[in-house]
Amino acid sequence: MSVTRLPLPVPTRSARCRMTGGVLLLALGMWTLPAQAQDTTAQDTTAQDTTAQDTTTPAAITAPSTVNPDAPAPAASNNQLMVPDSPDQVQVDTKQTPDFHAFWQRFQAASKKNNRKALQGMTHLPFDLNTTSYDAAHFKDLAAQIYDPKARDCIAKETPVHDQDNYEVFCGETVYVFGTDPTLPPGTANAADGSGWRLLEIGAND
């Protein structure tokens, strides 16, 4: 059995040209793609650099000061809040007259020693405390309340404050008020030795 071989078609000249052109175009394309990729990468890098430059904030420029140091201070507004003086700034008069100073020295000494007899002579009697009036016969009961250790310790440390015609000593919530004895004859209340002064009353420190 014999096999008949058919002749292969021979491409024409135009077909060969087209094939050759296609090979050339394919080769050119392979060389062009890497170049385009490089161009794209370069463009991306340029875009990133541009973004970095845009996000950079320029340094603030400080304008020269135009304040005149010799200019007077502005006047206070009528709506300005005025802060009152604190209690520590309140001035008190602690100056003592010679006669009261002499009395206070003796009174402090008697209080420190708890000398009931001397304290009785420097306390105005009868003495009203709360709803009870104490005379000389009941001074012991009165002294136990107004000359207790806490009160005597305060009297030894505190400085009397001048208030009109009287002097006051503040001991916690209690105020000791000293004045001239209203029962003494005129002219003897302000004796130089302070014998005209007495503890007149005790009040609340409000």
C-alpha cells in the first residue's frame, strides 16, 4: 500500500512579509513593556515626592511686636469683678491703753495660776451666764465654766482686740469682753493700775 504525499503550501511573498513584520512587532513590544513599567514607577515616585512636599507645613512667621512698653495700662472695665479683701487682710487694733495693759498683765497672771480669788476681783459680779446670774457666793460655780483649763490656756496666748470702749479676746466660739466696771465711782474707772477694768460678759463668736 502506498502513501501519497501532498506538497506543502509555499507562503507567498506578501505572507512572508506579514510574518516577518509580526515577529518584529512582537520583539519591539517586549522591549517597550519594561521601559513603560520603568516610566510608571518613576511617575509614582514623583507623585509621592509631591505629596510629601504638600504635607510639609512651613514654619510660622512671627510678626514683630508692636507693643509700646511706655503706653499706660488700660483702664479697668466697669464690669470687672472686684474681689473683696480676705479676712487675713483686715486690720485690727491691738494697741492697749496703759491702764488696760496693767489690768491685762495681772489678769493673765491670775488666770495662769488659776488664782480664783484674784479672778473674782477682776470679774464683774453679778455675772450673767446663759439664764443664770452668779454673785460672789457662787463664783466657784461660775469659774468652773468660764475659767476652765481650755479658756485659761487661750487667755494666756491671745491678744486682746480694741473694740470702741472695750477689749475682746476670741477663744474659739467664745468671746471674752472686758470693760470698765460701771458700778465704780466716776474718776476711778480708768485708774493707772487698771483696777477699774473687769470681765463684763461672755458672748458667742459669730
